[in-house]
Amino acid sequence: MNRKILVIGSSNTDMTVQASRLPRPGETVLGGVFTMGAGGKGANQAVAAKRLGGDAAFICKVGRDIFGDNSIRQYEAEGLDTSLVLRSEKPSGVALISVDKDAENCIVVASGANADLSAADIDNCSDAIHGAGILLMQLEIPVPSVLRAAETAHEAGVMTVLNPAPALELPAEIFRYISLFIPNETELSMYSGMPVTDERSAAVAARTMMEKGEERLIVTMGSKGALIVDADGCIGIPAFKVNAVDTTAAGDTFCGALCVALSEGKGVVEAARFASAASALAVKKVGAQNSIPSREEVESFLDNQ
Ligand code: RIB
């Protein structure tokens, strides 16, 4: 089996402030500790895939600035293949993040160079897509680029995984190119047009998505666990109970970890349990890539359950 995981997506620098609560519109809240670190949904998923033992490469676009330089250095330190990290004349992506005492966050992203990763760039990387076993994507780069990558991978017989975050309108044809769709409850509700509040409603909404062409969905529901929905039925994966301090990148860690386990030939239930353990560990630390656990940490956590 081809174990190569190719992640195509965003690279950001995250500026995070912890506060007792998130501000309301027009309000200023005095916060606490400030941290700056590597983030971006694409980069977080690529780093998670690599740190958890995957054979991972990353395609993204950063600016010709200090944030871009630092990001590339960080990916190289992780051992990620960065030969396809591209440069833009726009500034590197930045995310402003607030985290409250219950570990919830709100995020505003200045996309910058991420918005410059074009369908033509994807065409230039088509050898990498053809050479992958799994292609993993999110929606912090332009939708036409995601569509082109998904179509190229689908035609090449590469397994395609889409984490539709942040939720954006998608062309209907993309659903035919995606092997595995990983939305959270809010995203699933938006794409299916149905309310999603629990496992039961998530299963109904996921079935609607399968009518649009999806083969399989895994709905991530935070502390309520995850739900796998495919032609064989629905299987709930319970969440591990941990003390959460920051949920940033929990979903990204789940997606990266899941792809690692699938690339090793694990079944989807075992892969989702591994991913769930990895994301449980991620919420115990502040930050995005800073919080992603190692393979050893996840295995020892699972051994102790
Ligand atoms: O999913 C978390 C990520 O979303 C952060 O790292 C931030 O950069 C935003 O892209």
C-alpha cells in the first residue's frame, strides 16, 4: 500500500491570547498570556501526520517574510518534506485567536499568501498528487484549488480526505471526488441543510451527504466523540475524557492522525480511535502545532485506557 500522505492547505502564524471569556461584539476584554506559534489548518494537519509517524509532505504558500521563513524552518525541523512549499508576494497568513477558560476559541484569519495558492499551482504539483496514497485538504485555500486537487487525485485513484473547515460554499461536483469527508457538527449542518445536535441527527445529515456522492463521513463532535457513517452503517467512537485547556487544532490533529492510521492499513474504526486519542491529548495544551502529541504519547495514552 502507498503510505504517502500529501497535505495541501494553509500555513499561518497564530497569535493567541488566553482570557477568562471571549469578548462580545464591540467589547474589549483584558486577557492573560500571549503566545505566538505555528498554525494554519493545513500545516497543523501536516505536522500531526508527520509527528504521529506518517510519511507526510506539505504543499502550501507562504510570503517572503519572517513569518514565512519561520514556518518553513519549523516544518523542516519536524522532518516534513517542504520541497513544495511555495512563496507569494503577499504576506504570510496570520490567525488571531482568543481562548476562554472553558478551552473554547474564536479565530480570525488574515489569509494573505494562502489565498494565492492557485489551481495553476496545483497543476504544477500534479506529480506529487499522483504519487500520494492519501490526499488531505481543508478550506483555508481557494476552493477552485481544492476542487482541482480533489479531481486530480480522484482520477489518479488517490484516496481523498476533505476536512471542510472553515465551512464555505462548495461546488456540487466536489462531493463526487471526496472519499472521506470530515466535518464537525456545524459544518455538517451547513452542507446538509439539516440541524445537527446529536448522534442521531448527525447520522441523518450524513446520509443526505452520501446521496450527494460522499462515500464515507466521520463527524467530529468534540466531547461527544465522533460518528463514522458509510454504506455499512453508523458507528460512534466515544471521546476520551481529559481536562481541556485549548481546543485549537484538535480537529486538525484528528484529521492528521486518522490519515496516518489509514495509511498504515488500519480499519476506519481503529483509525478513528487513534485519531480521537491524539486530539484528546492536543486539547490538554495551549496552541496549535505546539499541542500536537507524538506517536509515543498517543500509544502510551491508549495503553492506559
Ligand atoms: O484549526 C486551527 C487553526 O485554524 C489555527 O492554527 C489557525 O491558524 C486557523 O487556521
